[in-house]
Amino acid sequence: MALVRKPGRLVAEVVTVVIAGIVAFPIYWMVLSALKPAGEVQSANPKPWTTSPSFESFNRVLNVSGFGQFFLNSVLVAVAVVLLSLLMSFLAAVALTRFNFRGRTVLLVMLLVAQMVPIEALTIPLFFLMRSVGDVAPAFGLNELGSLVLVHLAFSLPFAIWMLRGFVAAVPVELEEAAKLDGASRLRFTWQILFPLVAPGLVAISVLAFIHAWNDFLFAKTFIISKTDNQTLPQAILVFFKPEDTDWGAVMASSTLMTIPVLIFFVLVQRRLVSGMAGAVKG
């Protein structure tokens, strides 16, 4: 018996496919341009395919001096930001949700206000702040990866705390009271019961923090000035931008290489995100 689809569902599926195609097309064109020979990349009549794929652009990118170090620096910054964001936002969300203290409402309002300030408006003040921090703690001053970690934390934590606060608040207080009756301390309840229950929120925060830190160019260009060994991967793309002749094939190849770790990270955590949400709904 043939399945008969409702017109409304069919329209929804078509719209979904069209939207997915629009979103995926820039990624497809980026990868395609990276695989095209130099003559086809800058052709006056570009085609949405290539008959002779080439890895020359990837070879030029991988042969750039210090590319491996740039990649490692980006990984270190992104991983540090993710781990610190998870730990600090979780503890802050628990404190804001489970405890009543003076200034709690003011702190919540400050978290909202912090998200309204444009990043570009704070770049110059943060530059002078990091320069002053470097006098006290050189590892977190200008030209150091620690400065990037601090700045990304400052912008990631307000949203992470506010988002995770909803997940913590969704856990019934009665569950904590039952754990206390069974002899569990507050610390044990927090890490062995509450932490796994808010796993979907933690995964979502980790994805956003990783993408923000991995793709950052503004702060990396502003704070890492003269110490080339501490430059990150987005800065490596500037090597291929030349006033007279930009190597667009290498630009697209480096952009493709930058996209791969983000996709891998999302694939690794998406099961935990989906399963955690399904468990929360079932519970």
C-alpha cells in the first residue's frame, strides 16, 4: 500500500530541503573552490563542478611555515575555553539557582547586560586591559595565548551561565532533598546527580564556546601582535591575501581545513546532546 503524504507535510519537507540547500551551498562552493585548479578558481565563468579536482591548494596551505603551530595554538585556546566555560558556568548556575543571597538579581541583570554590548566596542578597552594584566601575570598579557582564553571566557560565560541556569532550575528540588535523606552531601549531589542531568545544556555550551574560540580572528589579530609563534589558525589565512594577487584557492583550502575540526567536534557531542534531551523529556 502506497504511503499518501499530507499536503502540509509535503510542503514542510520541501521547504526544509530548500533551506538546507541554501545553508549548505556556501560550504559546497568553498570545498569545490579548494579542489579546483588555479585557472578554474578565478575563471570569469565559474561552474558548480570541476572535471579535474586538484589538491594543489591544500599543499600550499600545509606547506606554510608554522601552519602546524597555528593549528595547535587554536586547539589549545578552544579546548581551554570549553573546559573552563563548562566548569565555571555550571558552578555559577548552581549558585544562582540553588542559593538566595544579596545581589542575586543584580548579578542576573548584569549577565543580560553583558550580552548586549557589541564585541567591537570592547576591543580597544580590552587591549589596554590585557596590556595591564601582562604586567602582573605575563602569561595572560599581550602576545600570549592566555589573553585569548581570558577574553573568550569573558564573552562566553554570561550566555553560558544564563542558559545553564534554566537547565539547573528544571531539576526538582525534591530530588536534592531525597538525595540528602539517602545520605548524599551537597557536593556529591552536585557532581554525581545534578551534573549528569544538565548534560544537554553543558554540551550546547561547549559547542558554542568551541565555535566562538575556534573561529575568532578579531581578538587574535588584536592581542597577538609581534609573537608569531602564538598566532592562531585564522591568522594563517592572511598569508594568502596579497594586494596584487590573492590566492583564492589557498584561502578556500585553509577555510575548509578550519571547518573540519568544528564538524568533528559537533559529531562527537551530538549523540550526547540528543540522548540527554531525550532522557530529560522521558524523565
